[in-house]
Amino acid sequence: MVHEWALAEAVIKSLEGVGGRVKLVRVLLGELQNVDGEILLLALEELKRGTGLEGARFELEVEPAEFECNACGARWRLSDAAVGEAEREAMHFVPELAHAFLRCPSCGSPDFKVVKGRGVRVEVEG
């Protein structure tokens, strides 16, 4: 829960310099971030009070984690991998740990890159 409030504070601060009237703020969350959307939205609604964002609406979108094998070029999603909740939690804190828990489903290689689903992006519509 603390993670979501800190993230909400960072989103609000990043929008302080946006000029004009903001109608919509879309927050794109990488699946590897493992953010509780309900708590994040609650925090955003509370923290926007008294700012130039009071009239803004917030939307969340989760970008699925996608990987690409450096050995064979195969692509797959985290949802396709057989990985437990403890491993997902570990990857949330240190996404590089994905290499310890995942293997390419096509060739078995642990040599892959994260191509989607990491980090947080903010898009604004006026």
C-alpha cells in the first residue's frame, strides 16, 4: 500500500508543470510493477485535491509483461509462464530476477530481455 501512495505522489509531482486544463491522465503500469490499481486510484484522487489536477480523471492501464529470447527470438508473456506468486513478488521488487525464474518456452534459454511490461508511464490529455 505504501508503494502505491509513493507512486501516486510521483505521478502528481510529475504533472505539476503541465500547463492548461488536464482532463484525463492515463497511467500505464507495467505488469512487473505489480501495483494495486484500486489503491493507486484512491491515492491519486486524494493527492490531486488542492492542485491544478482537481478536475482531471485518472485511468489505469496495465501493460502485460513480454519477453524476447536472445537465443532463438521467441516472444512470450508472463501470463504464459508457470511462475508462482512468491516469484512474481520477487520480480516486482527486482525485475532482473525474472532471469532466475523464467526460461524461454521454446528453447529453454535464460537469456532474454524484457520488451514490455516494466515501469510506469504517464499520458495526459487536455
